[in-house]
Amino acid sequence: MERFGFVGLPNAGKSSLYNALAGGGALAAPYAFATVDPNVGVAKVPDPRLDRLAAMSASRNVVAASVQFVDIAGLVKGAAQGEGLGNRFLSHIREVDAVVFVLRAFIDVDVPGSADPIDQLDTLEVELVYADLESVDKQVEKRRKAARADSSLTAEVAALDVAIDHLRAGTPLYRAALSDEQRSLLRGYFLLTNKPAMAVVNIDEGQLDDAEAIAAEVAGALGPGSDVIAACVQLEAEAVLLDEEERVEMLEALGLGDGALARFLRTAYHLLGLRTFFTTGEKESRAWTFRAGSRAPQAAGVIHTDFERGFIRAEVVRWDELLELGSWSRARDAGKLRVEGKEYEVQDGDVVEFRFNV
């Protein structure tokens, strides 16, 4: 399950975003530090392909892919020096897969604080950089001493030194010129700015027509190729509390498309390079999340490590071709069912049966 940690200033709308994505449960209040203990929620990833495959197979059980959201207390300028509630809450998102900056762009006289999303991003990045620098400074000398006795640690220490240089210059590591190997060597330190980062800009209903321009401006500040979406989080949080028919009507009437969850997940999947394959049958139809570029044994390991360890082959058909033909046996008879080996790169939308022996 992929995990996303929300980071924002007080009153940016983190808890409302959490409610919009996870279906409620977080206190959203117009005052600072309404969130003290972290909110942790899970949301199913909507995928019409899974629903159609389950209907075709008359599956007794349907299991969607899931993601987890962690909403922590708001940071303030100077949190690294103990301002506000400090930055101790950052420990709650050390192990997430990606950081989500929640930035406020709406103006409300009853809500204190800046409404400039780029100014907020600058503040948040400084606090994350300070937190990472403090974490690395505490560990680098120990690793340096260990490397004198174990030369295999030399590259790790070199990566730490490069990270320290960037952090001392105030540069988040997701914007630093690090190699893939260096990022991998740093992964065990759970540095916040070594994680992929995206942003959700919280706008009001009157800014919906300018949403794309607002998002583009923030993307320019976050860095080349950044993933940024602008959403009226309050409306989305209200919509999620409605039944499905009313929610669809509300979202369509406001021009909000599929809603916050679908938009967020599309962006998040792109950010992390995530793809989906399916298994289907009378007992169960299920969506499985894997990383783009995974070969068949790695994808099999998503289901169970035994599948990867004892991998023999994969029987594969495209989801749309399987639906068109109506069954696994018809796909085999029509020559659409392929037998793939260990080198096959699983594609988004593949329906797979793995053969293994342990």
C-alpha cells in the first residue's frame, strides 16, 4: 500500500483534504493546530476496469487497490527551532512513500496566515531541509568511522556528504542533482526531502476557473516536471459525505469532474511511477499496484513472495481484450492469451495468472 504524508501550514486545509480523500474522520477547524495526533486513513483506488472484470467473472469478492494518507500537525516558520508545536510531528511521515504539500490559495478574513502558496512552499521546504540536515548531522560521523573499517560503506558516506552540501545550501534533495544510486543509498535514512513530492493547492469556489494557472505557478516553484493539482478542498470534503448519485450530480454541476480522490490518485500514480495489473476469477477479482518497469517475477512478488521465488511463467491478456472475448478460455482459443517468461515487463492493464513452484 502506497503511503502519502500531508505537510502544510496551519489552516492550509490538510485535514479537509484528508476528509475529501479518506471519506471523513479528521477534525477540520479554522484555528491553528486543530490536528495534534496524526490522522491515518485508507482509501480504495477507483478503477472501472476492475469492476467490469469482476462482473465478467461473476466474482464473489472484489478487492480494489488501496492507498494510505497521513495528516500531521501544521508546521510554522521556525518549527525546527521549536516554534508552534515544533517539527517533532514530522517523524510520523518519515516512512511514507511521498510528501504532499498542502498549500492555501484562498483568501478568508476569518482564517489567519498567508494565502500565497509559493510563500508557504518556501516556508515548508526550509523546515523540511532543517529537519533532514539535523537527522544527517547526527549520523554521518558514525557512518564515517564505520567506513574506515568497512570499505563497502564508502559510497554511502559520500552520498551523505553530497546530501549535507545540498541541505546546508537550503536545497531540498528532491530538487538536488543526485544520482539514482545516491538516492538509493540515502533511502535508509528516511530523509523527508529525498522522497518524491507533489502539491495540492487549496482554492475556493471563485478560483475554479483559474485552477490550472494557479497550479502551473506552483509547479514552477516546486521544480521541473512537478506534479501539482489545484482543488476546492472544502467542496470536495462536502461532496464525499453525499451518497454516490448526489455526489456525482454535485461534482458535475460544479465542473469538478471525477472528484478529488480520482484526480489525486492519477497525479500520485504518475509521481511514483505506479501501474495496475489484475487477477480475476469466480472467487475474486483484484487490482494490484506495481512499479513501472517491473518484470513478471517482481510483479508476482506483489501478490506473495513465494510467487516471485518460485516463478515459472505468466499467462497474460489485456483487460479490454479479455472483456471483449468474455472469458479466459475464449481468450486462449482466440490466441490472445500470451505465455511470458522472467524478462517480460508487466504493463498497466494486464490481467495475469502466475505459475510458480516452491
